[in-house]
Amino acid sequence: MDDTPVVADGLGRRYGSRLWALREVSLAVPAGQFVAVMGATGSGKSTLLHCLAGLDRPTAGRVRLAGRDITRLREAALTRLRRDRAGFVFQSYNLLSTLTVARNVLLPARLGGPRVGPAALAAMLDAVGLGGLGDRPVGELSGGQRQRVAVARALITRPAVVFADEPTGALDPATGGQVLRLLRAAVERDGMTVVMVSHDPLAAAHSDRLLLLREGRLVGDTRTPDASSISALLAVAA
Amino acid sequence: MRAGIAAQALRAHRWAFVGPASTQLVAAVVLSATLTVQVSVDGAPELSEMLTAFALIAVYLTILLVGVTMNAAIAQQARDVALLRAVGATPGRIRRAVAVEAAVVAVPAGIAGYLLGLLAGWAWLGTLVDHGLAPAGARFTPEPLLLAPILGILVVTSTVGALIAAVRPARARPAIALADAATRRPRFTAVRLGLGLLLVAGGVTLSVSIADLAADAADDAALFVMLALCVGVGLLGPFVLRSAIAVGRPLLALAGGTGRLAADNVAVLSRALSGALVPLVLAVAFAAVKVAVHSTTTHVTGRTGPAAEAWLDYSGTAVYCLFAAVAAVNTLATVVVGRRRDLALLGLAGATRGRVLAVVVCEAGIVTVTGLVLAAGVAGVTLVPMVHTALGTWTPYVPPSTLAAGVLATAAVVAAGTVLPAALLTRRPPIGQVG
Ligand SMILES: Nc1ncnc2c1ncn2[C@@H]1O[C@H](COP(=O)(O)OP(=O)(O)O)[C@@H](O)[C@H]1O
Ligand SMILES: [Mg+2]
């Protein structure tokens, strides 16, 4: 059984009867790789991420997540697979603002996912720099702190793969850098796989591999160069 | 409890459940009072029969109004539901959480309402005896066993209303549900359109076909005409509201940017506001039909009905209208509470509190006018065949002063559900509301 964390084969997604937002995308992400997905606004980055993560279903092609074909999986089974094997960080609106930091981080576990003990929770909060803030309602935190809560929630179940959609889009460069280093550390330390959408060359520079989308098609797939070369690549792709 | 954390997340929005809870309280009061008085006047068969009819109407109204308010409360939480789905809540778990939450709200409201209803029933029975409608010997007999059916009706309708609102957010792919919640795109599906048209057509057909029935039977059936038309109007609400805006835009443009902003807001909120149209139109149409039947009779024949009977008829109608008005206020307020972030953003974008409230007043105006036009239509469809058969006239008559009072009362109900909560929500500086 092939358990490559993420595999897409001829992936396509169309909204309504409009043009294809995603077209003929095939790729495989091996374990322990940090992939950045880049492209102009509207090029289909979020759509690709949603389809790979099982948050949306493709109109064409197939997706395998953590070794399972999810293309035809029933919604409840797909949800359990996501809960147990994948983590998510979105650009904004990541958290239930009425719950505390700890409760947000424990959400996947409380929703029936892998159990998390108090020691593991404390260690995770320390690792993301939120030690001692577990009982604060997230409504009271700064943007950077909230995004670290989201990262902690994504990592706490030790998923095979973490999907992040512009996780630093709403943060200043310094705070954004901290969040990216957290993801990078998870890749180095635990061999976790990360698929991250970004339009910021500095953010993408933390990755191992760069995917470029244009009008829904995969037009580039390379080892990640340095930030200035990424900017040049983006200019060519656009 | 398996629904645990998801139910907890829903419950954290405590303001969202004030509306459904108070509607359920009123429902329980009405049910408890009518049923208790019905049991108490056992010896007077005619009155007893009338009260049975009252109680039945109260049951139908409860099913509809409790369902509508709970539906609105859950619909406001689509964003959190979508997030819970994304991080691992299965559709089944969301449905369980929603059902648990709806039931948890219903039980205390039902018990408190039952007890208050005993008090109301006791007072009501006294008035019935004073008016000579109930035998002087009628003794108030509270019936503890009534609590069970009242709670049952509340819990079931609350849960069903909530589950209907949760169908789509629970089942949708999380990416779509998040996009839906973010854009609040008014969805106007073919099913909704078809069902709405079917109910309106059914209501009109029923109204025409009952015109030849005896007055008593026609009276009972008229209720179903109104219920069908009101639910139909609620289903067609997004379409109706957007048409109303299209028609009224030139007028709204006179109010400048405020008017345009209000028009845009109502268009975006058209689906959420449709829920509030159901009780609003019901309350106004109900009152209009009752008043018009009496005043048209007087106008055409120059005779008035027996005072005691008219009093009973009016007092019953007043109770139902009050009940529906409470539901309308609650549904509207639930929608306003759900958009406190948007209101705060208006403030951050440079609008003064006065300007924000002016926009809300404009929106309330749109809803009031739309509600009045729809209510006039519903009342007309119900009334015209009725008065034509009974009195041979095609034109129901309502005294102008009564009409004006009705318009003012409707505006007051809408304002109580929109302007009042908005004024309360904008008291604090906007920045705290945005996170
Ligand atoms: N829920 C949706 N409904 C309709 N069209 C959508 C939806 N989401 C995205 N699109 C369209 O699909 C295209 C790709 O969008 P997206 O994947 O969000 O782009 P990106 O993340 O690269 O900015 C865009 O043209 C966008 O308008
Ligand atoms: Mg995007």
C-alpha cells in the first residue's frame, strides 16, 4: 500500500458552469516535504489546497490523502480521516473565538480524534510560545498569537500532513516568520509533510519545493530557490 | 456526551438563543393558559369547543414560530459549524450537537412558560366569567399532566427547526460551507422556489374553495390559508425582498449613501430576513383579517355582533398576534446580533454611531413596507372570498384610523427587532467587536 501523504492525479475543479478553477493537476508529495504553492490571485491555489485536503471534492481526477483514495469517500469517513491525519491553518477565521486557547487546540481530540493528554497539550503550547495562556479566550489574543493557536491545533494530533492557506497573510513579517519556523520545525523534527499556499516569496523561501499555478494549471514544479529568485519566477509565471 | 464540544461551541453564543428561548416561553404560556382554561370550563360545551379551537391554533402557531426562530438562531452560526466540520466534526456530530442545543433551550423555557401560563389562565378564566362567557361556577383547575405535551411540542419543534437550519452546513463540504458563511450568499434554490410557489398557490386555491362553506368551517380553514400563504411568503422571501429593493431603490437613493447601503444590506441578508417575514406577515395578516371581518360586517349591514362574543374573538386574536409579534422581534433581533461584526466594521470604516443606526432604520423601513404589502396580500386572499360569500361585497372595509394604527404597530415591531438591538450593540466602541 502506497502511503505517500498527498497524491493528485488529473485533478480538476469547476465552480458551477464557469471556467475550470483547477485543471489537470497531477502531483505527489512525499513524507517530510515542505511544499509551497504559489501563483497570482485567482490562479486556483486555495482550490487546490481544499481538494488535496478533502475540504472540497474535485470535479475531475482523483486525490489520495495519507494513503487513502478520498475521491469517493463518504462525508463522515472523509471527516474522520481529516481529523486524524491532517491539520489545517487558514489565513483568518481559524478559531472559535468564544472558547479558550486550550479548548481550541483540543478541538480535534474532543471531536473524537487522537487523544491528547495534559502534558502533551502543555508541551505543544510551550512549543508555539503560548505557555501559560491556555485558559485565555482566544478573543483576547493578538493576531500572531491566534495564528500560533491555529498552528498548535493543526500539529497536536501529529498528523501526516498539515495544510496551510496563506497562514502568514494577515501577520507582520516578524510574527509571520515565527509561524513559518514552527511549521519548518515540525517538518524537521517529526518528518511531517506541509503543503502551504502563499503569495509571499519570503514565506515560500521556507519550503523545499515550489509549485506554480497559472489559471488553474500547474506550470512550475521546482526545488525552492532563494526569495529573490522566487520573485523572478512569479513575475515570469504571471 | 458525544455532542460535547460542538454543542459547547454553539452554546457559547448565548445571545443567539435569547430569541428562540423567549419565543418558546411565550408559546408555553399560550398553550398552558388555553389548555388549562379549556380543562376548567368542562361544564360549558360551547365555550369548551371554542377553547379547543383556540388551543389548536396555539399548537399550529407554536410549531411554526418556534421552528422559525430556532432556525434563525442556528443559521447565524454557519461559520462556526463550517470550522468545526473542517477540523473534524462529522455531519452526524454537528446534527447531534444542534439537536441537543435546541432541546436544552426548550426545556427550561417550557417549564417556566407552563407555570406563567397557569397564572395567565387563572386571570383569563376570571375575565371569561365576568363577561358571562364561562359559567359562574367554573373552577380553575391546574393540570400538571399538561406539562408533558407542552414540553413535547416545544422540544420536537425546536429540534426540527434547528435541524432544518443545520442540513446544509452539516452536510456541505467544509470549503463550500466556509465560503457560504463568509459571503452569506443568499441561496435561492429551485426546491425553495417550487415549495414557496406551491404553498402560495395552495393557499389561494383553498381560500377560493372555502368561500361557500358555512361560517364556522370557513373560519377554521381560513387559518390554514394564512399559514400556507405566510410560510410560502417566507420561502419566497429572498426573491420578494430583492424585488422590493429593486422597486424601492430610486426612493432609497433619496436617502443618499445611507439608503443605498441599507438596500445592499437587505439584499445580502434577504435569506436571513425571510425567516422574520413569516411571523411578521402572520401577525399583521391575522389582525387585519379579524378586524376587517368585524368592521366590514358593521359597515355593510350597519349591525354589530354580540359584544361578549366579539370580545372573545378579539382577545384571542390579540394573544396570537402578540405571540407572532414576539417571534418576529426575536427572529429580527437574532439576525441583527449575528451581524454585530458588520455593524462594527461600518463604524471602523468611518460611520458615526448615528449613521450606523440610520442605515438600520432604513433597513427596518424596507422590511416594514415589504411586510405590510405581503400582509395586505395574505389578508386580502383570505378575506375577499369570505366577505363576498357572507356579505356580497368584494371590498373589505377597515376604518382609516385602525389602518394607521396597524401600520404604526408593524413599524414598532420591526424597530424593536432591528433598531433597538442595533442601538444596544453599538453602545461600545466598534474595535472590540471585530476580532
Ligand atoms: N466558492 C466559490 N464559488 C465560485 N467560484 C469560486 C469559489 N472559490 C473560488 N472560486 C473561483 O475560482 C478561481 C480560483 O480561486 P482560488 O482557488 O480561491 O484562487 P487563489 O487562492 O489562487 O487566489 C477564482 O476565479 C475564484 O473566483
Ligand atoms: Mg486563496
